[in-house]
Amino acid sequence: MRFILLSLLLASCCLWEAVHTCASIEQRYKFPNSNVYVRLRRGDKLQYELMKGEKSLQTVTFDNFDSSANLVETSSGSYQLTDGQSTVEFTLVRSGVVAGTGSEITHVKVSRDQVLQGSQPRDCFPLKTGSTHWFSGPEKKQHYWPVERQRHSNYSYLPKELDNFGVGERYWLNGDGVFLYVESNTPLFIDQNSAAYPDQLCLSAISALPYDPRVTSAKFVYHVAVGKDAKAAHRYAVKTFLGQPTGYPDERMVMHPVWSTWALYKAEVSDDVVRDFAKQILDNGFNNSQLEIDDDWEDCYGAMTFRKNKFPDSKTLTDDLKALGFRVTLWIHPFINNNCTAIYDEAKSKGYLVLDHEGSSDTQWWNSKPKDAAILDFTKTEVQEWFSKRLKRLQDEDGIDSFKFDAGETSWLPSDPVLQASNSMVTPLQAVGDYVRTVAAFGDMVEVRSAQNTQDQPIFVRIVDKDSEWGWNNGLLTLISSMLQMNLNGYPFVLPDMIGGNGYYEKPPTKELFLRWLQANVFMPALQFSFVPWNFDDEAIAISKNFTALHATYTPYIMKLFKRAVDSGEPVNVPLWWIAPTDEVAQSIYDEFLLGEDIIAAPVVVEGATKRDIYLPEGEWKDGNSDQVYTGPTWVMDYAAPLDTLPYFLRVGFTLE
């Protein structure tokens, strides 16, 4: 057995009463053909520590697993530890330099193959708030950045409506170059900064709702990997777990704004409204990528046919819009309301609806009352084909170019769902991925708002609806943090939500918020309008034209970054630390971001502000508004930014191709 006893042994412990120094016993076990160790620490709670030589890489606390046994080496070179009922196995996956990361990587897999029903093993990682910053994790409504401030208590880790959790791989990365990744077959719950686990991120597994509570022996498998810094670690995560896109979205959607009816008109859409909206866009001199017809165009929810009293001749409408230079997209969802009788009965009779274990398809979404709707089961191939055929009809007969796909999160399923006609579905994550993959087949103009292991899809992923607010309360600040989070989850093609937010709670954006939101969007991949500048004044129109033109100017660079993402998996928009991974100040910045590695955007995100302080990391940076050059790392204090000014900086030597 390859282990070294690091304690002073029992004889030394006899000195306990005199010197009080034998509080724990430590044992170190060396993986074969490496200098990587697992060290066990026995104190108040059992811990394991990953080490490389004498360097500590990561310490983890077993919250409710204890054992006096030693680690036992297996024939494959892994180590196992048992408490008599369950076993934890440590496997060294990789130790050495990994091409494309510029770093040595140490990667250890920690697995339990039998989490017995009713048990909930929990492994806790110290956040070290104040000295270490954390990134990635779930999309959140109150989306702090960095993410170590987030709070969760026994939180089921699945895409859900709650907290705007549309996108969130089981992946966390910190500024020390450590990442955690949990496999999708784990019924994962997390605790973060909860009362019981302050300053800790705890991973746990239990067979309980919203997972399948009937599973008698679940899996709990996660990976810990360490690189020289966060950038190297993330590059390894992309290679090993997250993957990269196989193509990229439509260039016209990048260059020119998407115009949506949603925030401005809500459900009050009709042929006349859409035509008037198109006329306003053209009369005010704006370009477009497409016009999106949003909610309440259907005969009934799920029918996928135009309501004649709102849209008497949908094909003539789309033909006329195309003659004016618009492409036309349509809002689509995966639900069928019960009162949409014909299609509901057809789907139910064919077994296309998700049922619970009592045979009921009843669920609820935002356009239904409780138990008045059902959702399609995209884990079934026949449902994918049936749904796709109906979408194709909308294209062929109604002239629709593409679609905006809404929802898709697991929380819309009936409680305790049966998926794939199986009684032992460990996790409903597959329902999310299968929905996204079904609709992504409709091409590079598609947008979705949920995702799960679908980083390979060449489509836009939209940030979940933002409110017309400034701060961390789902406002402008969180537009930046959500975009960064999605990039570091492996989704580089981010479609920001409506400029100015959605105007919920009868609170539309002010002129100032609208324009600052637009400025924050300029160096993101796309622009999406619904509220319009001409509803404010001529100044708002002029400023909006300037910044839509600025965005269009940089479209070739954005497309270059899209192509790079396909080739290497590199993000498109990244935090400042990406170009200075060990810069602790850069790691803390939440209101600036990079486009690629050559453009720093520092939008004004505070109401009433006309100046701001800006941090520039290492490098030579030219002010995009004045051509003044700064040498980083440095702070530019009190940068003047009246309402018509977006602070941004270009790396010296950067040129648009």
C-alpha cells in the first residue's frame, strides 16, 4: 500500500494532555506513477486533501461521512474508503501538461456508485470569501459576480423557473485555478453560504424530488481539477467536460438589432400592431435582423396556428414584411393548454405529454392556471418529430423564417415526472437537453433560453427576462454577470435580453436606463429592441443610432470570435481576469467585461452617474473615445461619461479586419 503516515503515531498522542497538539491524524496516499496524493485528515469531521508533492491543491470536508478505515488501493490504481455502508473512490484522471491549456493539470475523480435511498452524502469546499473569487455556477435572478456571495440551502441543481435558472452547468471555477464539475447522473443539491454551511459550497446527492425518489441506489460523482490559474483550468474544463459549438449563429442577427413585440406590446399583438411596429422601425431609420412576433398569436396555447381575428392572413403579413426588408420569427413554447382541445386530445392520445407517476399530465406555466396545461415529452423521438413537423408547417405555409423558443426548464414538468416511459429516470436534465436539440435543428437564427449539456449547438442562448431596474435585483448589473456566467458555462453565443428590460410590474425603463442598457449591449454579441428610442425623444434616437452603428462596426470581430469558439471553445465575452488570470483586482471586477481579448467595455451602470472609475489590466490600452493610451494595470479615475458616452478601450495594435 502506497501511504505515508504523517502523524506522530500513537506514542506521540500520549502527550495530548500536556501539549494539546494531537487534534487530528493525517495519512497520505500516493497515486501510482505520479507525485499526486490523497491525504486523509481525521478531526471533528473527516477531510480529504489533494496534494501535488508537498503543495496542497484542495481540501474537502465530508459533512456526514466518517470512517476509521484506511484508503485501500484498487487494482486500477485508484483508492477507496468505506464506512461499512458506502464507499468513496478517488481516481487520478490526469497529472501533467495538457495541450491547449499552457499548464500542468491535476484532475481527480471522486465517486460514490451507491448512494442508498434516504441518505444524502455532502462534500463541502471552502469558499474562502475575501481571498478567493468564484465564477460560473447557475444563472440567477439576483446574479452577483463573482459568485461566492450567492446563497443556497439544499437547492436542487436543475434548470428551473425559480431564480431565473435557465442555464447552469454543474461547474464552478475559482481564481486559484480550481474547478469542480458534477456528472449529470448525480441527483445534485447544493448548499452555499447557508446557515449550516457558512463560507462553503457543499455538493450533495439524494434520491428525492425533483429527481426520481424511487431510485434505491443513486450515483454521486464529481471531479476536481487544478491548473496554474483560472484560465488554464477553464480551458481544460472545455476540453474535458463542457465541449464547444459545432457552428455559429446567423451573422445578420449579430450585425443588426432583433425587434421583438414582447416588452412593448406584451400579448396585445395583431396584424395591425405588427405592421405599425415595422413601419415605425423603418420611418425612424433603423436597420433590422428580424421582427419577432411574440406572445398570443395562436388560436390557443399549443395550437401553433394563427388566430384569424388577430391575424386574418398570416402569409400575406409575412410576405409584406419581407418586402420591406424584414425576416419574421415567431415565439414558440412547449406547452398545450387543456382548453386547446383538439391538439391536447391528439397529443394525449398519442402519449406525447409528460405524465406523473399517477398518470396525470397536469402542470402549470405562466399562461395557464394550475392543472390547466400539459408539456410535451421531448425525450421521446416521436414527439420531437411531431413537434418539428408542425414548426415546418409554420415555415412553409405562413412564411415564418425562424423561431424564438421559450421555457424548457425542468420546473414546468409535472411533479415526479415519468420520462422516456421509464419508471427510474434518475434526473430530468435530459428533458431540457432534448428540447433544445430538437429546436436547434431549425438553424442558425434559433434562440433558446434554457440549456443543458448543449454547448455544441450553433444557436443563440438568450438571457432570461430582466426587469427594468439598475441593480442586482435582476437589473442592468445582472445583464453583465449573466452574460459572463453563460460564457463560463460554455455558451459563448449569448443573446442579451430586451434593451431596457421587460417593463414588468408597470415599470418601463426611463430614457437614461434604456440608453445605458443599450451601451452595455454594444460589445455583446447581439442587440434586441422592444422598447423603442422614439418613444423618448430625438436625442434618444440619435444616441441609439450611434451605438447600433458602433455595434455593427465591430460585427466582423464578433464573428471572428464566434469562429474561434467553434475551433477552440474559447469564450466570446470574458471577465477582465481572462487576460490577467492572477490579477486579484481584475478577478473582483463586475461592471466591466472583455470582447475577445482586445476590447474592454466599461459601461455606466449606476443611475444618475456621468462618470465612473475604470480598471485596466496589464497591457497597453487606447481610449475608444479619445485615443489616449494607458498602461495597465491601472485605474482610470472619474472617467467622464455623459449620457451619450460609452467608455471602452482597445488594445494598442488591435485593428478590425
